[in-house]
Amino acid sequence: MNKIERIRQMSAQELALFGKQDIAYVRRVVVNEVSGYAVHAADGTQIAVFSERDVAFATVRQHDLEPLSVH
């Protein structure tokens, strides 16, 4: 079975989870009155906090994930 056939046979739940392991969300946060950028897994679990947005994005990419901004 090729990839396209497999995708066509996915359940709604499988399709909803498709690709989640490849994404990390980055959002601005304030912790103890200090601004930073939190990195979250696709399920919302906070992974890390960085002082600079560029560092957060670079770190996410170093771990073979695609960073997405959350506003």
C-alpha cells in the first residue's frame, strides 16, 4: 500500500493526529515579570522557555520540528 492509499484509509482520529509529532508551538509568555518564549508540544505540554524568539525557533528546528507562532 502506498502513502496516498494509506492516508485515504485513515480514520478521522488518525487524520486529526497526522503530523502532530512534527510541530512545536512558540508563544510569548511573561514569567516573574520577565518576557520569554515558551515552546509547547502539539498537545499543549510546555517543553521549554527561552529569553529570545529566534533562539526558541532555532532550538525547535535543531530537534527536527517545525516551529509555529501562537499569538
